[in-house]
Amino acid sequence: MIRIPFAAPLGLLLLTAMGCQKTKDTTDVAEKRTVFFDTSGMDTTVAPGDDFFSYANGGWVKTTKIPDDQTSWGAFNLLYEGNQKKTKAILDEAAASKATKGSAEQKVGDFYASGMDSAAIEKRGFDPVKPQMARIAALTNYKEALRYMAADSANRGGELFGLYVGADDRQSTLNRLNFYQSGLSLPEKEYYTRTDTESKKIRAAFLVYVAKLFTLTGVDTLTARKKADAILAFETKLAQAHKTAADLRDPVANYHKLSVGELTKQMPALDWKTFLTTMGLTTDTVLVGQPAYYQALNKELPAIPIDLLKDKMTFGLIDNNASSLSQDFATARFEFYNKTLNGQPVQPARWKRIARTVDASLGELLGQLWVGKYFTAEAKERMLTLVDNLQKVYRDRINKLDWMAPETKKVALVKLDKFVRKIGYPDKWKDYSDVTIQRDDYFGNVQQARMHEWRENLAKVNKPVDKAEWGMTPPTVNAYANPTNNEIVFPAGILQFPFFDPNADDAINYGAIGMVIGHEMTHLFDDQGRQYDASGNLRDWWTKADADKFNAKAKMVVDQYNGYTVLDNLHLNGRLTLGENLADLGGITLAYDAFKLTDQGKSGTKIDGFTPDQRFFLGFAQVWREKVRPEAERTGVQTDPHSPGKFRVNGPLANFEPFYKVFNVKPGQKLYKPEAAMAKVW
């Protein structure tokens, strides 16, 4: 997956600087570009061999201001902002129409209208959660609390049980109920124990936030603070049993298939049979990613005072729904999660927040309307051609690997030949007929969508995996690889400039979306993906010698990124970011080889004064341009498996000989490595 480096929408007029021209077509105002690389954003005072990111983007970085409603700004944000405006046009039209009850237009239009009715939302305050608060308040022991969490149809598992339904890693055609570590409000376990100034500041702000939510419901200030202190102390205990973000990346170490009987024997206090029965499930087998967390929960839950448990549940209820309540709740949530953790000064406009919620809630209803208006058959065909070309290159590279044995290559090639590509939107749309959307009930609409999602997912338990299903909505500016389906997926939302434009020259398209395609392909063979076979099953199909060689190459990448720093000497985590860094290296390698097979790739014709090869690398660097607030960068380094944009450009290129030749990189320059020190995998 490629990181979405923003917490909310965007707004810079970079397209104008890139030569955007507008012409009328038969449906909307369409952007027809004649210039596809932003030469004005370069900083040619920087040598390409010292810092290619800054050479390609330094002028833009110097002059760009991050909008106040953003945590970062860059190519992703620009595209997301444009997509949100397209989404708004659809939602405005749907909300103003007299659409047939139950139609896609009615549901997305009324959902959007209900969210935009701020007067009605303000009038209700926190009334929508009062019934659930009362039910929590009536609980008398932890066993009743467990049953409540299992029965919560809009939030199965509540605040302490993390669960989802997905393919069994070792039996990829079958869906299982999966449990994972949960119970924390801060981003990950080390936020509870680090003693640096920033971590202490975040914990202090968290206490203020928790207390604020309680005081907004009528609790006095002193009592609210005591509740906050106790909740933080409880979460700190749970955090001790959590795995780190880097440790969660090992699929074998995080796979535990257990019968309900075994779960009950190991963790009797959690009363697993009753918990699952209350959810409406009769399954005998589940997957538990991190048993240590549930063993800790088994120990802690009976021991903590019931009032503390109820406070934790009440806080979680309000926290999860704050954005759907009156503005004082939404603002409190924003102040902590967006401003404190990520440095975002102000909230985005209301329409942006509601549009995003509609996409998250009714994504494939909105998606049907979205792709009908904004995604062409021509774009899909061009993408399929790009994917085919990169697949051919990958096959050739695997065949020529000097470090992999023939028996391992054989299985790798079968996997490569069998991978599925999904472009633009699903062939089969999800059914939302069980969702009733009311124009005057925003909170209820959000709950309806959540309950629908849970009904849809629980119905899949122990049923065959639907390989046609998508994990992202069509307007999404992102892409992903799913190893259990052996697939790569590109929503329509990312298949637009600057990542992709049917009118752009091959150098730009291969450097931008071509690299992203190669990135996702490589994920199927990165340190995690390589452990899954052609059918998507987690099994060891490598010879030991080949696995050892791969791990040695991967360690070079880990060491390389461990050496990069941001802010005040904050080091990147090479283990946490390994998969994405391998995918970036593979992405640029495959995209370049595929580009060299095109007519432009074989020519020397310059555009904007740059050779085709130079434009390829500049187009690549342009899509990873970003400027990030310090708070967001700190949070990202500690929790995000993606490296910051600068290192997504410079890191792979430091290992890529063609880049050295194209930009004359010499010994003594900062990106230069002797060939023996270069990390080369695929």
C-alpha cells in the first residue's frame, strides 16, 4: 500500500504552474494538460547526486505553505483535493435531487445533507449517545460488560477486542474471524512509556482530552480528571502486552489458529463461547494475531474496578462518535488527534469532512456515481497495458536473477503469472439495500452504515472468500497489494494526474503510476509478501539458501534507512519501513525497465530540455513531493510503515545504477554508493 500522507483535504494551485488548461467536454469541465512536469518547482542549485528529491522539488518545498487544514501537502493532497471537489459536485447534485427512495442518489444525497445540517446536529448535542451511556452505566460486572461489547451492533468488540473478518492466511479461500491487539487510544505502545518531552506532552494532552469529553457530558472537572488518570493507567498496563509496529509485520509470528476450547482454557475470564454466541456466531475456530494481549486482558479485566471499566467504555463510545455529535465534541477530538498528534491548526471545511464520511460509509454507492462521471474506459485500458508491460519486465528480471535457485524461481514465476489486477472499480458492486438513510438523522446514518458493515462481515465467517471484493473505494487516492488474494488494486481515484494522464508522455506515466504499479507488484514479493504462494497461502516455498540471500539483501535496506534522520536527529525505523522501502526499490526498477521498452524510452528526444530518461526520474520524484508538519512527521516515523517522501525518492535511487548514469552521479556525492554496497533485490 502507498501512504496517504494527509489527515484531511487540500488546496494549492499547483496545476496552474504545471500548465493546466481547461476545455469543455460533453459532461464537465475537464482538465487537458500540455505540460506534465513542474520545472518551476525544481532547485537546480542542488546537485542531483547529492539530493535528487530537492533537485526535483526544492523550489516547490521552499515556496509552498501547508494549508491550515492540513498536516502535510504534496502530490497526494493535490489529487485528493481535486477528487473531493468532484465528490462534492456529485453529493450536491444528489442532495438537491428528488431521487427514488432506496436509490444510490437518495442514500448518498440524504447522508450528505444530514451531515451538512449542522443546526440539527448542534440541537441534539450528545443526545444520540445517551441511551448507550445509560446501558453502560447499568452494568454491574465485567462479564456483563463483555456481553455488551459483543452485542454492540455498530462497534463489535467495543474498546477492548479488536476484530475483523478476513482470509485465513494459511487457507486463503476461507474467511475467519480474526482478533488483534486493541484497547489503546494512543498510536502505539511506546507512546505510553517514552520519557522524552514530546511523549510527555502527548500524554498530558490525552488526559485533557479524556477529561474534556466527560465534562461535556456533565461530569464535574475534578471527577473527570480522575477518570482520565485511571483510563490512562489502565491503557498503560494493556500497552505492555502489545507488540511494536515493526513486530506486527511478521505474518508467521502473528498467526495463531485456536479453537474456542483452547481460547477458553488459556483465557477463561474472557468467556469466549458466550462472547461469540452473543455476536451471533457459532464458529469453532478463530485466528488470534497477538495472544499476549488477550492473556493480559484476561488477567486485568476481572481485577479492575467495574467503574473504571465503565469509564473506559464510556470514553470509547464518545470518542468514536465525537465527530457525529455537536461541534464541542468534534472540536475536542480534533484538538487531540489532529492538532496535538499531527500539528494540524484548523479543521477542514465541514463539507470536506462529511464528504469523506460518506465515502467511508457508503463507498461503493458513491463510487458507482463517481466512476460513471470521472473514470474513462480509455484510462482503464491504458492502465492495463502499463501493468502488462511491468509484469513482463518482472518475469524477465526473475529469470535473470543470479542469486535465486531455479526451483524457487519456478514458484515465483507461477505466482507472478497468477496475480490479479483490479483497475478503477469493482466488477460487482456491494449491496446496501439493508441500509436506511434519513435526511434528518446524521448520527443514525453513521450508525446504520457501521451496522451494515458488521452484518456484511460477520456473514462471511467460515464462508469462501469473495475474490472480487475490493478493500478501497473508487475515489480513493491510494493503491494496495493483497497477498492472500495475490492481487494488486488501483482505485480510479489515483489514476489521475500527476500519477497518471492518458495524454502524458510515457516518461511521466512510467515514472509516476508505473512506479506505483511496480511498487504494488513488489509488495507481493517483499519481506511479508514473499511468504505467500501463488494461491495466497502463507507457506515457506523458498529454499533455505535463497531465503538467507533475500534476508541478507533486505538487511542492507534496513541498515540504509536506519541511517536516515528527520527533525532533531529522529531516526527512521528500517524494520518498520522495510516492506515499503523494498517496494519502492522494486517499483522504480520495474518501471524504468518497462519504460525503456517504449518508443520514447528508446529515443533521445528532449522535452522541456530534459532527455526521456531524465523526465522519467523527474516524474517519479514529482509524485512523492511533500511538505509535512513536524508533529505529523514525528508521529509518522514512529507508526507509519512508509518512509517520508524525501527518502522514498533518494533511498531507492541511491541503489539504482541507471540513475547514476542519467544524472552523472560521482563518488563523493551524498547519494553515491559503490556497486558492492548497493541493495539489489529484484
